[in-house]
Amino acid sequence: MTPPPGAPAPFPWEEAMGAGLGLLRLPADQFWRLTPRELAAALGALAPKRAAPLPRARLDALMARFPDGAERRQT
């Protein structure tokens, strides 16, 4: 059955079970007692940390220094 437009996506049970039971190797009883937020936190500990987003002022400075325009293509 297809959800109506605008409805939230169903919870990804296959991926959650694969991650919890396979990747984290949790016993089934422990997996089923986790909340989705706890599972996400446990999986987040395995993921590499992402760098903070570039502040807008720094992006503007880089764009001014290295413009994407005709002046760049003429080299």
C-alpha cells in the first residue's frame, strides 16, 4: 500500500534490524528494548565525525577569491 502524499515515511525496520542485530551485534531482547533514538545514538558512535559547516562569511570570502565566472575560464 502506498502512503498518501505528504505522509511521513514508514520506519525503516529492515535497516534498523540489520544495524542493531548485525552491525552492533545486539541480542534480540536488547535490540527490541531500544528506542529509535537510542539506536541512532549507538550507530552514531560508529560513524566518523563530520566537520562543522562552513560559516557564510568564510564561504563568501572563498567565492570572492575563487570566482566561478568568465574570468576564471580565461586562464
